[in-house]
Amino acid sequence: MSGTTRRRRHPPAVYRRRRLTVLLGLVIVIAAIWLLIAQPWRSWADAFAPASTPTPSSIETADATTAIPVPETGGSQTPAPEEPGPETPSTTPEEAAPPPTTPAIEPCRAPDVTVEAVTDQDTYASGQNPQLSIRLTNVSANDCTINVGTATQSFVITSGSDTWWRSTDCQSEPSDVVVTLKAGQSVASAAPLVWDRTRSSVSTCSSAERQRAAGGGASYHLSVEIGGFASTTSKQFLLY
């Protein structure tokens, strides 16, 4: 025998496992390269992604309009209920909200407006209560702003030199409402204020024993004020 030792050959199963290992590694490398290029998960994400929600656009709102609000006077002086009837278009002032691109609207001045005291009748039979309103008109050629809130309103009833009733004596929750009164526009109280023919005072707002006004053809006068402007004349009415 020679001194050289012959290398022992491995069994065939060993060679087969080695070839399978090399082949499996090659498959893994090829698959990884394909995944990096194809990126199939993108299509899956797109398929299951929620639909995008459109961004809501800004909501345009028209200028609000309002009639002259009615003051809450407490006690038994309450606004008259509105009577049903055919709908007729009414002219109402728009709230002051000029666009930024237009010149600012100036506040109303005394020469710009007229204020009128209004009653629903000229004479009232026994048991009938006068219904009182304000009519406001912009007599100028330009729009102007004015505070028509109940905090600026006043109804006063007199007989001769005797003041019988003031709406401010028992007024509750006065408010400010600034509106734009357009040129030539006329507006009136949203609902009339009812006078129950009693004498008012700040100390008798909840009293049921207030002095009642005389009838028999007695003459009374209504004067009003709104937005710092008073009626130029009073409105006369008679009680029976």
C-alpha cells in the first residue's frame, strides 16, 4: 500500500441536499429581485384604500333680513298674536354685513330716517286694547345702518301732561340688533305691542291692581323712539 490516503467519498444523498440548498437559495434571490421591481403590494393597497372624501366647499349664506323686533315689557303688556291671512311680501331691512370689497355703510343720521308711531285703530270701544307699532323709513338716497333692537325702542302713552304708560318701565331682556336700512326702505314692528289700558311704573310690573285708564272718549297720544331717533309727531287715539 502507498503512503497516500484516499479521500472518502460522501454518500449521494449529501450531494443531493447540497444541490437542493443551492437551488433553493437561487429561487429566493430571484423572488426577492422580482418583488422589489414589481411591488405588487401597491395594487393591493390601492384596491383596499378608502375612497377619498371631497373637501366641503364654503357655504354661501344670503344676508339675513329682519323686521323690527318687539320688546318684552313684562306684566300684561304682551305682543299681539299674529292673525292668519294671505301671505304678502314684506320689505325688511338686511343685517349690516357689507362685503369687504364694498365701501363701509355709514350709520343712519337724523335727516336720513323718519320714525312714526302707529296704532291699529283711531278709536277703541270698551274692552278693546290698542295695538302699538313703529314704522321706520330711510328717506335718504343711501343705505345706512341702525340699531333696531329692543334696547333702543320706547313706546310712551300720554294724556295731556300725564304720562300713563312706558314700555321701558317693565321691559325685560333688551337686545341690540344692528341692520342695514336700504335707501327708500320702510319697515315696521314684527308684531304690534298691546297696551292693556293700565298705568305703568317700575314698582307695579307684576301687579294686577294697576290703575286703569279712563274711557268715555278720552284722548291719548302714542310717541315712539328707535335707534336714537324719536317720532316727530305723536299718534292720537280715543278710548271708550
